[in-house]
Amino acid sequence: MTSILDDYALNSPLREKNNWLKIAITVFGIVVGVSSNSPVTPFIIALCMSIATIRFSKVPLSLYLKILAAPAGFVLVSVVIIAFFSGNGSEIFGFDLWDHRFGVSTGGLNMALVVLARTISGMSCLFFLSLSTPMMELFFVLKATRFPDSFIEIAMMMYRYIFVFMEVAMGIKYAQTVRLGYKDFRTSFRSMGMMGTSLFIRAWEQGEKLYVSMNSRCYDGRFVLLEEKHPVRISEVVLTSAYFVLVLVVFYFTRNILLI
Amino acid sequence: MHIFEGFLPSPWWQLWFVFSIPVIMFGMYRLNKLVRERREIVPLLAVAGAFIFVLSSLKLPSVTGSSSHPTGTGMAAVLFGPAITSVLGLIVLIYQALFLSHGGISTLGANVASMGIVGPFIAYAFYKAAAKVNMNFYLNVFLATALADWVTYVVTSTQLALAFPAGGALTVSGFLSSFTAFAAVFATTQVPLAIMEGALTALIMKYVVQVKGDMLVNLQVLTSDTINKLKGAM
């Protein structure tokens, strides 16, 4: 863990765009992608979102592929299980193992491919949002909704302290590593325990100090933020509507198309 | 055990939201009440949440060689109780989805149900019950945390098996055979992971009792008598 996606969002040219528009694009892509029964629509969504992220948000292609591969382990294992167990239809191939018949049917394979396509499209929509919108901008959105103040306060302070503790944790880890703190399983376990403890205690003391310092600055249970307004431009509305229409048309015409 | 974005089909992702939203609302209600009574709890809960996030992004030393991360929710359940943990878990899961691309938005309901609600709730119930019969505190923390991980993983397998039952249609036997497959495959990483996380949490608690036992007294996790007894035993 060296950098998180938020770092890239801060430098993204799309940061200046309207938050609600970006959220609408993301949620639209996720919902349409997950409701599609054919792998074509998720594929189109993934393509559009990836182009938008790489072209407009100026994310390096190598980084984009790397983060897209992050969930690969879980997704591939689960997709293989779905291919073998789910669905019915004629068997494509199979084998016997411990008196059990394991086979992949057409239904199972189709299901697995659709799920794979949906996951890729959902991930690319999520990346579009998280690589173009820093968390601070999303707090404005949260404030506009009806979440309780205490929830937003905790979320905001947590966001701040994630970076503080991450830095402390990395520092401790380096210090432990150069002292051979991770040379074998036993020592690394002990080192992890010590790091977790000092992190926990430090976090707690930091929290108490934070309360005192905020109280002395008249904290009354709500942070007031000055929100920058990003009006939506006509060209953005046109482009977004064109994208929505394209996806919906593809969704309608390919709803019964399966790869196999 | 995160379910990734787009993995659960309709109607399952909506159903898990229907399950999670009332619990989260109850958690927020409890949180608001607590904040009104003790305002200093806000920064403390925030740093605790950040601690859970950082802990869950650290790699555990793993025996099998696969990458495994602690969830931290068992520890939070022991310290703060399940209602508050569900709210903290929600925030952590949103951050993990946005920053680390672990989990997702449409699967948020399912992930909150497994990692934020059912796992911590069972861990808390176990912790309370075992504390009643005077189980050793460290053993109790170890078992409660490991249990939280296992329950989380069983719930995740259930969620996947309900969404993708064997044979295509949802039947009891189809669900069971699909559940066995998911549970068996994920067991290879989740069973050792839970033991590791339980041991790590118990170790952290041991250091905390030694260095800053009054903290646990403030949180009403332990009484000062128990702290003194634990210190005396070392």
C-alpha cells in the first residue's frame, strides 16, 4: 500500500466537474451493468468508462490496468465456481473426481461470463468516480443529503486520520524491517502485534488531543465547509446524455444475446 | 471477504440493502444518542475507525503465502458494541471501495451485512457470554475475533450461494452444493486468516492492558479490578 486512489483524484482534470453529474454517471453505469443479462452492455459501459478515465481524467494506462487487476483473485475463483456449479444446459466439458461428476454447462459458462463482464463494468464505473473525485468533494454531496451530522463528522475525521496513521504505520514498519523484525514468521507476528498496539494507543491519544483542540476552537458538533460550485456545462450534458442513450439502446437490443 | 462490484445480480444486491439499511439506521440512532451524551466520543470513534481502516489494509504474515488482510471488525465489536461497529464498518467499507477498490457500491449492502452486522454481532454475543462465565480475557478476545472472521466468511459464502445456486434455480440442494463449493475454496485462506487475526488482536489487547489499561476501563470493556488481576497474572 503506497498510494491510494484518492491521490490521483486530486490531480484529475475532472475534479473541477460537477459532483452530482459524476455520481449520476457512475450510478447509472453500475445499475445498468448489474441488471444486464448479456455481457455486451457491461462491455460497452466498461469501454466508455475506461476511455473517460484514461482520456479525460489523465490516469496512466499502466496504473489503470494494475488497479483493475486487483480484485482478479477473488473474481476468477468465484467465476470458476459459478461456471462449474451454476446453470443448466448441455455439458461442454467435464471430468470425474472422487466419484463426482464436475462439468461446465452452457448455462453455467454463460452465467460466469456475464458475471465477469458485470464485475469489470462495475469496477470501471467505480474507478471513474474514485479517480476523478477527491473525498472532500463527496463530503459536500453527503452534507446535502440527509445523513446525520455525527455520521458525516466521523467520516470526515476518519478520512483525515487514515493518512496520519498510514504514515505512522509505514514508518514503524520500515523501522522494524531494518531491525530484522520480519525475518521469520514468529518475529513478524510479534512485530505486527507491537505495531498494532502502538498504533492503537497513539490513535487513542490523538483522538483525545483532537477533542481538546477542537473544543478550544468552539467546536459545536458540525464542521462548516465552504463548497466550490461547479456548474454543469451544456457540452457535458450533451456528452452524458449521448452516453446514456447509447448504453440504453445497446441494453435494449442486446438483452437476449449471449456469447455461447 | 469483500464481494466485488457488480458481482451480485438483481434481486440479491437490493435484498441485502433491504437487510442492512434498518440495522445501519438503528446504529446511527444509537450513535446520535451516544454523541449527545458524551460529545468527546466523536473524535475517539473517528480515530478508532481510521485505525480499523489502516489495520485492514496491512498485510498479515501468512502461512499459505496468499495475501490476507485482517478485518478489524471483531475488535471494534468487543470495544464499542455491534450497533456502533455497523456504522463504523459502513464508513470503512465505503472508503475501501473508493480508495482501495475492495468491494463496491452495489454490493455495499451485502458487504455491510456480512462484515459490519452479522460478524460483529455474533462476536459481541460470544464475548459477552464468555465474559459472564469468566473465561480468560485474552482467550475470549481471540475466540471472539476469530469467530467474527469465520461468521463473516460463512455469510459471504451464503450470499454467493444464494445468488448463484447450483443448477441455475434456487433449490435447497442447489444452494447447499454451491455453498459447499464457495465455502471450501475460501476456507483455504479464511480459516488461517481468522486464527491469525484473533491471535494478533489478543496480543494487541495484552499490550494495551499493560501500557494503558485505563483506556479499556473508560470504554467499559473491563473493570479496573479485572485489569489489575490481568496485570498481576503477568
